Amino acid sequence: MRFLALSLVTIVALTACSDPDDYFVGRSDVQARELYELVATESDPQVRAVAIEQLAAHLLIDAGQEPLIVYLTTLLQRNPDDPFGGLYTFIVAQSYLESNAHDLARHYFQRVVRRFPDIEVRGTSLHRQSIEHLVRLSVDPEERIGYYRRLLAEFPDTLDRGLIHYRLAEAYSEVGAWSSVYTEYRNFLRYPKTVVPGVPNAHREIARRVAFYDSPKNWTRPTLADLHRDVARALHNRDAAGIRRLQAGVNFFTRSWEQDADDPNTAPVWDIGELLRQSRNLSVDRNVQLSTSGDEAYLWTFGWGALRIRTWYLYFRKVYYPPNPEIHGTWEWAGVYLGERI
């Protein structure tokens, strides 16, 4: 990998010139003409690269965006073996990107990583920067998967691996590769310090998904009516074993209405079957209260023994689980809200 300490201040968008040679002939700007002549005659690629960058700065200031692109693409055509061709192509790609010409930007970023050896600019790999742009520009999840894989393979020590694994899982979910999704979720959980932008409790949520994926899921019921019937029957019969079997086997919670859903202190500290045995006069509503979305429901109960808060709302929800169509859309008893509903 070649190292080049160049300023990329000139990597900005660009606008219209015909033949780039014509632009410099007869220029009164002595420095610009000297740089142009140096680029034309210099045999050392690194010296030429520095001169080209300085010349690009003149072009950008004096003529605007398009002449810079025309000049650099012409240089690339005339010097296809220039070892710094990747840098010039990257500048062109950045220019199109900043002009919102995303298809052209994507084309030139792809050329950087496919046609030119990698170089470092101010300590950062040009290939890595190009791939990161391509990840954002690509609408094809299969393409993004390939780019993420390449980042992990080629730059394992210079990026947030946890975040890449999280993004990989998202991309795999778009193509329905569920086994790979959960492999990447597990990889993500190995990096507890990773922060996912816009997802403040990503680790807890992904841990819940993995726990459900690994569970037998034998507590779900095909419909809300089935779940309501079975839970009500177990409560009426004070069937301790039956009510335990109906609880969600993973991620079951108990919390107050005011308590945050992401509060880690929501795991039950009591055995619901034993509490049921102690509840001699338990009242259960005949009907569930369905949410407006139709994906959640609440069953009012009262008279739980040995507890200060005797009113419970049993919380039922529709299962979102695309990996298994037989489970997706079923219903589970996911938790308990303590106290009167707010």
C-alpha cells in the first residue's frame, strides 16, 4: 500500500470546461501554468500526484466543479497505469456525490476499489472510504452484504466491527437469510461497547431476539382467542403447571405502567404458579382489551395473593418472527403490567 500525505480539501463538487489543456494554455496565473507543465513532464508519480492536487485546487477556485472532473478523467484516460489513479478517481467520485449525482458517484467509487491498488491518504485507506460510500449508496442488499464482508476482511482493526455485524444482520434480513441474520446478531453481541446510531438499547433488543430464536417457542397459540381461552382456563382451575407453560419462555416481564420498557429490572422475582395457588379469590375479566393496532391485548385480573399490588393486566402480543411462518403471527403471553391501567 502506498502512503500519500495529501490534503483532500479539493474533494468537492465541480462544473463546465471543454478540453482541459485549453484551459491552462495562456493562463496568466504563473503557478497554475507551472503546475500544469510539471504534471505534463514529471516522471515521479508521487510528485505528479501532489502537483495534480494543487492544480485541482486552482481549477476549483477559478473555474468551478465540472472542469475539475474533466481534467481528472482526461488524466486517467491518458495515464491508465498511474499508481495514483485511484486518488484521482476518488476525487471525481466525491465530486459527483457532493453534486447529488449518486449513480455517477457510485460508478466511480466502484472503479476505485475494482481497478486501482489501495493507497492511504492522510492515514486513511482510499478503498475503505470508497467502500463505506458504496454501502450508503447501494440500494441492493446483496451488494451491501458484499461490501460489509469486504470491510471486515480487509480492515478488521480500523473499524467498529460490532456496528458492521449489526448492519450485516440488517442486510441479511432484507434478503430473508435468517440463519445469517442471527449469526451476525451473535457477532454483534460480542461487542458491548458498540453504539448503534438511533438505537439506544440495541444490545438488549438483539439479545431478546436471539433468545427467542434459540427458544422452543412452544408457548405460543395460533390466535388471540386460543391464548385467552387457555390462560383463562388455567387461572380458573388454579393450574400452576399449566399457567407456567403458557408464560413466554424468554423475555417475560413484569413492570408497572410507568416503568420504561427497556428497564433491565423487569424479570419476575416470583413463581407465578405458586402465586396462583395462593390466590383464592382471583377475578378474571371475560374479555380482553385489544389495542388499536390489533397486535396487543390486555387481560384484567384481580386478587393475586401475597402481593401488595393485586391488580394485574396480563399482556398478550402478536409474535413478529419472519424466520418461521408457522410462528410468525401467532400470539404469546409476554408479560404482566402491575396496577390499574393508566
